[in-house]
Amino acid sequence: MSGMRGFFRLRLSILFGLFVLGLALPSCLPIPQIRLDLDLPDLATVHPNQTIRTEYVVIDGYEEINTPEIYNRAYYERYFVPADPPSTIIVLMPGIYGGAGSLDLLARRLMSTNRSLEVWVIDRRANVLEDREVMKQSIRSGNPYLAYDYYIKNFGKPEGFNPIPPSDLRFLAFWGLEVHLRDLHNVILQAKTKAPKVVLGGHSLGAAIVGFYAASDFGFDAPDLGFEHIDGLILIDGALGRTGGFDRKPEGLGIGPLEFVPGTEGLREGKGEPYLTYGLSPRMFARRDVLALLARFKPDDLAPEGLYPFPLTNLAAFGLHEDDQYGISTVFSSSWGEAIGAKTAGNLGAVLLAGSDAFRNQTVVGVAEGFDYVDWGLGDPSRERSDIAEVAREMTFSDTNRSEWYFPTRLALDIGEYDIRLEDSKGFIPNARVTTPTLAVGAGRGLVPDMNGFAAYQNARPGSAFSSYVLPGLTHFDIVQTSNNPLATLIHLWLGQLR
């Protein structure tokens, strides 16, 4: 019997020792990280696309005294279903160089899954400076070659497209952050008269702008705080501290005596360009819009001469312009297919910018042996997340477009000026006082590929209800245009929990 008792004592000692060891091990060994992928439900379609109506709305904007009165307006594209009055309006702000058309596919997806929702997408005031009349003629007639002739073939000629000279747009030097925030405020006030709940969201640089809005004080004699006018805030692949609010002084940018971008005072004095032209000019944006028109209406035609140095279809010409596999940036791109019949070379620039994510990137240099021209295919559906035909339609509206051809230099300078905490900043309250429930969603291959991209802004607002996610595999553009968008599902679920 004594032997049996000894045996049981030994077993108890071993078990106790293992228990103590189990308590001690976590202090000296790494704890396993449990991985749980985001599993989103399929949402029923309550509004088919053909039932969703759009309306381009113009209201009074901020009265900027240096600006011709005709341009002191605020603009938005309204998405609605006449039979269903909204209980919630989502107001969305596009990113840098973005027009209201850049968020069209997201707006429609949001509308399709929510019976009592309207979506209003901001068209910043610079969008109305664009010469789009021939674009509209092409859309109405279904003939994209009208636009090709005007914007590309005859560019710079009397019968073609001529961008507005910077000297005629000096008033853009006064279109800074305050002007755009007050334009947005007028839209928010309008929305509050139409629905009991108003949610504000922004993509990319637009996410920074709406963050500034939440902390803005629009009052003169008494406080009038932005966050008190909204019920929720949505940040899409951007945030203060990531796409704005860098605590950089608005001084000129240059090397030695060479100034590439003037500072705020220099702009007011007429120095430099009042709109950003550094590599992204009105000519380039017009060209992109024409490529979308050609891809939408004549996808199988061979592209007009001069667009590329080798024969290719209109759809391929549009695809190569922005696809993540062929451009220099895998972030500012779309994943929407692959070139067929293409002779390719390496793409060192993409690898230097994006690292391992760009190892598959190529440069199309001609037509492969055995083919007559380069065409476009859908590619691997597990990787290609956007529908090129849907995006071509998105970019070719009569009301608005995807791009902002004349982005004010002043706005870019102002966006970077402020410390993310906004303490002791004129016109703002500290971000620590902003309590609006916030949904922040990054793109796994975009500007916010992990939670760290939201950390600074979240830490500037301690105690706020802040939900953050990253959607894997999506580029910066995919996240607002991918089919069956998981972002729309996340927003739908989050809206259901707003009080």
C-alpha cells in the first residue's frame, strides 16, 4: 500500500510541476498568436442597380472673398431610391485628385444592401473647372472618338483641349482646408434636414479631410463643432497621421534655390502653380478619362494610333494604364486583369517602390510572337479584385468623373500642416474631445496595410468607440470599387450598431 501511495504522490507532484511550468512558460516563451480571418455574411440585395437614381446637387458654398461668386458653391452626387425615404445619409469625401465618380461603385453597393439609406458623394469645387463638354457628347452619342479627337489628337490646338492657364486660376491659392471644410459643413447641414442620422466618410486624403471636419469649430460667437453634427465617421484606407496631419509647416518645397512648390504666402503672391501639375496634369487626367470612354463603348476596337507604340485593343489600353501588374505603383492601382499576347520586360521601378509585392510586375514593350495585337483578359479571379468594365462605366458619367483635374496646391499644403492632436490649433478643438464612433478600414495592399496605419489617429482620441479592420488583397483603388465589396458589408453591419 505504501508503494501505491508513493506512486500517487509522484503523479501528483508531476502534475503540479507541469501546472507550475505552464504558468511560468508564457513569461519566457512566445505565446501562440491565434489567427481568425474576417468572415463576412452575404447580404441580400434590396435595391437592384437599375432602381438607384442619381442627382447632381449644387448648393451654396463658403463665401471665399477672392473667388468669383460662381465658384463659391458646394456640390455632391446624390444616390437615392425615390420610394424609400432615408433614415441615414452617408456623405463621402473622395481622395486626392478624386471626383465624385471615384466612389460611385461603393455608393451603389452601399445602396443595394440597405433599404433606408442615401449616399451623397462630394464633388469638390475644383471639379467644376474641368472642360468636360466633349466628354458628355461622347457619352450621349456612345462615340468615344469625339473625345479622343478633342482631348488627345488635337490637344493644345485651337480645335482641341487646352487646360486653363494657371494665371487664370490664381484664386485657387485661397482654396485651402478651411474653404473645403466649410463647403462640406454646408452639405452636412443639408443632409441633417433630410434624415435623422448622418454619417461622414472619406477615402484616402478624404479620410484626413473628414477627420479634420470632426474636430472643426465652425462657430463665430459660440462653438459649432463638426463632430456634433454627425453620428459616425468612416475612414477608408487613410486617416489623419497617414494621409494628412503630418505637422509640416506650409513652406515651399525645393532644393537649394530651386523651389518646386511655393509656400502658402508664395501662392498668395502669385508664385508657383495654383493647382498641382507635378506629373499629374489636366492633360493626363483627360487622357485617362478618354481611355475609359474607349474601353466602355469600343472595347474590342484597336486603340487609335499614338496612345501606345504597339497595336492593342481599347480595353487593353485602359487596362495597362492602371493595373497593379504593369504600373510603377502597386498601391495606387487596380487589380483587374492581365495583358494577352504581350511581350514583356522587367519593372524595376515597381520593385523599388513596393518591394516583394511587385516581383510579378512587368512592363509591356510590344506584341508577343504569334499575336497581332495585345488584348486584355480577366486573369486569376482569386487575385483580380476589380471589374474593369464596371470601372470604365464609373469613370464616364455626364454629371461628374473619377478625377479632379485641378487639385488646389493650397489644400495639399494645408492638409500637411497640423499636428494630429490639433491642440492649440485655430479653428479646431483637440482631437481628444472628438467622441464620434469611428469605423476605420484599411486595404491590405493599399496605404493602410495593417492596423498601425490607424494607430496615431486612434491614440489621439483616447476613449472613443473605434473599430478598425484591414481587408486583405485589396489595393488602394480596389477597396472602393471591387465587386461585392466587403467594405460595404462592414459598413452595413457597423451602421446597424450606431445609436
